[in-house]
Amino acid sequence: MIEVNINEAKAHLSRLLGRLRRGERIVICKRNVPIAELVPLPSRRARARPIGCARGEFEVPASFFEPLPEEELRAFEGTSR
């Protein structure tokens, strides 16, 4: 983990993003007082998730395909009054 002041972070953002990509954490300071921490995002899956993993686990009821009541439709449209 490295600590940088705001001015240094602004001046060297590309370099810091490269370090984040390699897994480092960066603490941003204001007048040498830590105020924020930059952490790398989790990496994406290397392969796509398979389709149908939950097949047979649940059943969609027929009522799912029925129209919504007018009151709920108005609520979605923001005209519930």
C-alpha cells in the first residue's frame, strides 16, 4: 500500500492506475492525513457463466405473465395519485 497526496495523485493518475491494476492499494491523503483509499476492482470472470445452472430449482408461476393491476402500473409510471 502506498500513500500519496492529492496533488501527486492528480499529476500521476495513469501511473497510479497501473499500480492498482497490479493489485496494489493506494491511500490518498490531504496534508498527509489519509482521506480515501483506492482499491482494485475484482477481476472479471475468465469465462462466461453457464446458462441454465438453476434448471429445475424453481418454477415460474403462470400469474407472472398476467397483466399488472392498474394501481401498480400507475405507481411504476409515477402517477399513483
